[in-house]
Amino acid sequence: MFHLLPYLKGWEYKIHTAVRSAVVRGANPVEVLAIDETGWLITIAVLSDDAYGTLRIAYQGADLQTQEISTYAEYGRVLGSFSQDPGGWVQKYFRPNPNSTAGAYYSIQFSGGFQGSVWPYVPTIRMKLYLPNESTQSSAYIYGFAVTIAITDKKAFLQSLRRVLDANASLKIDPALLATGPAQFEKEAKEK
């Protein structure tokens, strides 16, 4: 279905970043970004100078139930995730001193979009950075990002999708389709 995107209106690629140069070990996660959009997730990744530099993303599905995922390089190393996989892998793991968590780390939490299986999401998404007590450093640089296909205009997106699928389709949009979360659809008018 994503092959239709070039013909549709009301969407755009976006990159959302969460960056802090000194995330303190053991402190509460730092909320860096709250995103109010609907779309599809292509990839999530984190770059840090600590093996435990963590990106947390809280997201919601259509019924607005919040889920949270966390990613950091040490987790991927323990699992042996060193080869490309849509579910994530550690691309760079450089830990020169085994008694220190300092180094250079780059891990991918999710790359399904590059394998053709993007992940849908709805508002609100929160990106947080965290350095757990397992770190040997007092603070760390953490750079997390998410690449998305964001719906920027729901009405234009739905109308253009209808027209691409059926040139004679109605362009009337039920308000329930534009609402975030559960909504009641309009009753269909009875035919005479």
C-alpha cells in the first residue's frame, strides 16, 4: 500500500530527534520531545557514548493505550544482535575498557520500514533519554531519533486515497475518521 504514497496528499517524511549532552546516571528519564501526529514509523535508533545510553519512546495505538519501548546498545549486545534485522541490532559497539561503559555505540531499535513493514502510531508520542545506574559514567551523551511517514493533513490524505482507489469515490469524510482515539461513526442515511 505504500507504493501509493507518491500519488497521495497530506503526508511527509519526518525525522524526530531527542538529544542531550549530559544525561545524568540514575536520574529520572528526561522527556525531550512530545509529538502530536499520526503516521507510520520507519526506524528508531540511538547513538551514545555509553553502552547504557537509553532512548525510551512511549506511543499509543488506535485505542490510546500507551506502550513504551527502550533501546540501548548493551541490551543488543547481550542478545547477540549484531546483524541487520527489522526488529533491531547493534551497528556499532566500541567499548575499549571492559571495566567502563564509556565508548561509542549505535543501535537500531526498529528498522521495519526499510524492510517494507512500517509501524502505525497515533498521538501522543513521547521521547525520553535515560542513563541507568548500570553505567560507570556520571553522565552520557545520548542522541535518539525516529524516522516517520507523518500524516500532515488527515482530510487531504483520506480524500486523495479514496480518489486513487476509486475515481468516483465520495470525498465526504466521517468526522470519526479524523478523531484521535475511539469515536462514534455517523449513521448512514437510509436509502429511499
